[in-house]
Amino acid sequence: MANVEIVKVDQGGANARILAREAKVDFRRVEAASLKIATRFSSAEGKRMFVRMFNTLQLNMHFISVIARTRLDHDDIGRIETALRGRIDAATASLNEAIDGAEALFKAHGITSLASYDTVPLDVDVRVLSSISRRFLEVLVKLDQLMPLLQTLEIHEVVSAQAVDTQRAGLKRQVRDIANGARSFATGLRRRMNALDARATSPEDAEGPDDEHGAAIGEAVDSTTRAPDGPAEPPPSAGRDAELLPAPAAVAAVTE
């Protein structure tokens, strides 16, 4: 008997729509070598966040770590890089905790199969320019790994749809804060460099106090303690990860 198709599934159209909205980033002036890493994204969230944020973050990090470092104080650049690494570490810890909690719930409820996507996965040879870019890519991969775990728990009614939405939104916000932070820092450093250029062409400004110079770098460096689009710490919704997906030890205690 011939196979009868009763459901039409994606044949690549979803990826085409996502890629059509990709942020257009010009790398023609970037002369640095890159490491090519084969990467696969299966979830809609992982695909969209990669397409919309990764290359933009890479270009901003190239400006911060390479271009700005040739003209500005190295200590200032180092503090900015440390702040961004701190945000990556925080997002990584939240994602690891959520993944561990989800796997513990799978074991506690006897769930052996994982929900899968019918859309075509997005396979990309990612060109990685820096260590921060590589770590941000790892964060995106972890986010992509977590999404089907949450969906499976929702399907089995282990976790409510509202709880899953709350946790998903909090984790995505943490990931976005990394890319937004890189953009904010790069903008502040561009203003500082523009101020230096203005002083170089105006002898009168060079003899006076460098208020604009100080304000620009102050904004860039001081913002290491706050997120550009919200608090650097995870929002209250993200803080409920432990409630939604308890640690393995807690689940074991409940099952006993």
C-alpha cells in the first residue's frame, strides 16, 4: 500500500523565513582569522536568537577587543570584556540548572522519549572570531537543547504551560542581555573615539577639560554593573527555575 501523507510538514520553508530576517552584518573589513564550528539548531527559539544576535555580537566584540583596544586604555577594554564574560557565565549557569532539573523530572516521571521537531534543522558552519563569541555560541546551543525538554514536560503535564512560558522568557532575556550589552559597550567606545578625533582637530578643546571624553568612557565602563536593557541579574521569572525544574536531589526526595 502506498504511503499516504495526511500531514504536510516543513521542507525548509521555516528556515528560509528565519534567515530572511537575519541581521545584515558587514564583515568585509574584518581581517581576523575565524574558527569554523559545525552547529545545528532545531528549536525555533535557538534558530531565531542565533540568526538575529550572533553575528551582531561578533562584530561588536571585534570593535571592542581589536579596534578600540588600539586607541583606548587597555584596562578599560579589559573591564568591559570581563563584564560580558560575567553575563555569559550567569546565563550558562541558569541554563545548566534548567537542563539538569528537566532531566531529573524526566527520570522521576518515567519519561523516556523526547519531543522532536518536524521542521528542518538549521545546520550552519559558524565562523567564530573570539573566545567571547565562542562562549556565546555555546549559550545559544544550550538554549536550543533546553527547549524540547521543556516542551516534553508540558506535553506530559509535569510542568504547566504558564510555568514553561515564564521560564523560557526569563532565560531568553538573559541571553539577549549578553548581545545587548556588547552593543551598548561598543556604542560607548565609539563615542569616546569620536571625542578623541574631535579634540585632535580642535586645539582649543585639547587645552580645556576633557568632559565629553570622560563622560563617554564613564558610561561605557560604569555600565559593566548594569544591563543596557534591564537588570544584569536574571529577572524574577528566571529566578523561579528551581521551582519549575527542581534539582535532582529534590526530585529524588519527592519520589521516595
